[in-house]
Amino acid sequence: GDDYDRDEDHLAMFQELLGKMPKKLATAGKYSKNFFDKKGNLKNIKQLKFWPVEEVLHEKYHFATEDAEEVADFMTPCLDFDPTERATGLECLRSDWLQDDAEERGR
């Protein structure tokens, strides 16, 4: 929103899309104290409107439900808050979704 710091608004959008950021990550960064309280909640933005990737793809971008589910299943691990849990490039290339698509194209 217009009433919040741009960076905090960006953090809020991430959480609305991906779910609440784990407390250990929210409170561990160099600038965490600027944006998060000790409990890992955003300091100034209290009301988040959660809208998962799958629903955004279906409702906003008019993906078919099955396609939205498949794309969200591929994208969500790539966007994990925790870099140690986030999908690697190789894992993404090996995903069922990309492999199925390659097989359909005869590669």
C-alpha cells in the first residue's frame, strides 16, 4: 500500500503469495529490525491478504485450474524464503512439470 515503506510492502507481498515468513529468517537479517518485530511479524503492516500462487494464476491470469496447480507446484519451491530449502536450478530442470513438457514436445 501507499502508506508503507516500499521494502516492507514488498515483504508483505511475498508473504501474501507464499505464506508467513519463518520467524528465524524474518528476525535474522541485517535489516530485520527495520521491518519485523521480535515475533517475526511485520512492524507496520498488520493485515495481510493471503493469495497463494495457484489462486493468483487462476483468478488473475485465467489459467485453467489444473494448469495453475502444475505451474504453482513448479514455481513455489523456486521461491522458498529459506535459501537452504529453495529449489536449485538443477532441481527445477529435473522437475516433473518440465520433464513432462519436454516429453510432449518429443525431446
